[in-house]
Amino acid sequence: MLENDAERRRFIRMQTGCKMTYRFPQSAEVFEATCQNLSGAGLLFTTSHPVEPGKALEIRIAPVNPVTPPLEAFVEVLRVGERDGEYEVAAVIKGIKSEG
């Protein structure tokens, strides 16, 4: 990999390891996952439930530090890979949920 390849992203990825939940819009069923990394544009999370690319999700990431408020957002799944019985899901953030 070229040295400049790592700098092509608009936002730096932060390694998180935070617990999170997600659900499909119009569904009450909530799934648990682990947010692996997060940037200003998207996230990567792992889950034991399959998710299809192109699907919309509502997510909630609960930070380890209780001083930091949770992130609630709408995302679109870009790609999914399976590894060791878990799914790695890359998603782009489409909007942040408001508190109201």
C-alpha cells in the first residue's frame, strides 16, 4: 500500500469497540452488535445476524464513557462480509436522529 493511500479518506476512523444496537425501520425488533470503528461518514460493526447491502438501519451506539451521549443515526449498509460466524457490516451515515 502506498503511504498516501491511508490519507484518502475525508474523515479519520476512530477505533471504538462500543456496544451498539440496530433495527430495521418500521420494525420493533432490536439486534445487538459491536461498533468496531466510526468516522464522520460511516462505521464498521460486527453482528451475529445477517444484513443485506442497500438496507437502511437505525443505529444507537452507547459509548463506554457515560459523559459522552449515545449516537443515534440512520445508516445505509454498503457491504457485508462474513468471518468466523459473524458479519462485518460497513455502513454510511445518512442522518443523525434528533432528540425531539
